[in-house]
Amino acid sequence: MSVSFHLCQPGHGSSCGACCGLYNFRDHSRATLSARLAAQSDALRSLPKEPEAWRAAARELLASRPHPPLFPSVRVCPLLGFLDSSHTRVGCLGHPLVTGGVDLRDCGVYRADICETFSCPSFTWLSDSQARLVHAACSDWFLYGLVITDVEFVRGCLHLLESELARPVDPLSLISRPSSLAAVRQLFALKETAPGRSAHASVFGRFSPDSDGEPVSRILDYAALGAHTSPEDEVVLCLGYSPDSLASLESARALVRSHVLAVARSLSSDGVDSSASGTLTPSLSRRERGS
């Protein structure tokens, strides 16, 4: 395990429920998920800490869902909810640390021993400094969960930044500079704010369900789009874009490019000219000139 801190509940506003299926719906917007978590919290919090009551409530919550999961093989646990009254922290309401000692996780869709032993791939696939950057930049449950579990997105953003600067970038150096951290926060926030994406599309980031409902990695059909590969395309796909024209693809690329450049420019006081590498900047500047 390469990450030295607990990714699920790292504190300072960040928490994650992705492994409980939190985002596994076509509509996984902040408003929709907040309403679902609040409803589950209200249904479970007042119950006696007894398995029979929790199992019955869990069955009712599952039956009352208006839409099925996007990926049927990924279970969505009804025991996931808000751990605080201000709705800023998500987690398992049946965890013994939450109930005061009684372990009610068996009442959900996974056995308690599976919950206890599961290790999120991000613990291994992200470096400690990459994970710390995500934690510092994403200080709320919704955005943090979207970003910390999308390793390709995090790596892709940092790769674009290094290509622009023509040098390696230590993620910890971005945390130590307030202007850089703010720019990274805006870059990562594209997971939620990027325009021109359908809120009900059958995609989740880079993935879409195949004929059996299993998640498969999406690719761009460059021939159909009349396009060539571009460094931004990995991030474009991770943002959930499904371009149907060259113009829409170029628009998504330009959005990513502009946010990466904002991070690069924030580092200019280090004596590095972020426009010197010739990787991303010329492409953007042509658009800025309207050519």
C-alpha cells in the first residue's frame, strides 16, 4: 500500500462512500445523492440497534429506489448515509464506530468481513503525494469521492501539467502554494462543473456498462470524429464526455487545457515560464486568437 493515510475518512471535510456504490447511478449529481443519503440517514438513525430492524429498513430502502444501479454488478448499500447533522461527512451508518459498538454492517448488501477487508485500489495505484494533493484540493465528500477513486484522472491531470512545464512536478509543492492549490482545486472540480455533459448519460467517468452491465473503459472513435489523438483526451474521457463531433471534442480539450495552464501559471513565480514547453500553450493561444 503506497498511501500512508486513510483514504475513506481522512478528515478536514473529506470522506468517501464510493466503494458502497454511492455514485453508481446515471444521475449521480450532488443534489440527487445528497437527497438519497439524507433519506437513508433519516430512515436508519432512529432505529433500535438491532439486526432485525436494520435488515427490514434496508430492504425497504432498496425496494423504494426509483432507478436501478448503472452497473448492476456493483452493489449500492442502503446503510450509507451522512454521519453528521450538517451533512458534510458520508460513511457507513452500521459501522460499530458509528453505532457505538454494535456491528450492523451485515444488514446491508455486503458482509461485514468484506467491508472490513476491502482495500480501495486507490490505496495502491496513487502515490502518497498524489493522494495528499486530492485530499487538500477536495475538501467535501462529493468531489473528494469522485476524484480520489479516479486514478487515471488524477494521473492524467498531473501528466498534462508536467508536459506543460517540461519538468516533473511534486504534488506536495502544489499543496504548499495557496495559488497553485486553488488552481488544482478548480481543475479537479471539473468532475462536477464541466459543462456540456448529460446528467443522465449511461457513463461514469471513463466507464460505461456493456451488454451485461459490466463497466468497460470507453475510447474515442477518432475516425468517426475526424480527429487525431491529443494529450488531453484521457482527462476528457474521465470527465464523462462523449463527444459526437470534432467541435465538441475540441471544446472539451480546450476546457481541460485552460485549467491545466492555470495551474502551470500559478507556479511561474518559481522561475519557470509555463508557456515555454510548447505542449499545451500554443494550441490554446490559437483559440484565444480566434484562428
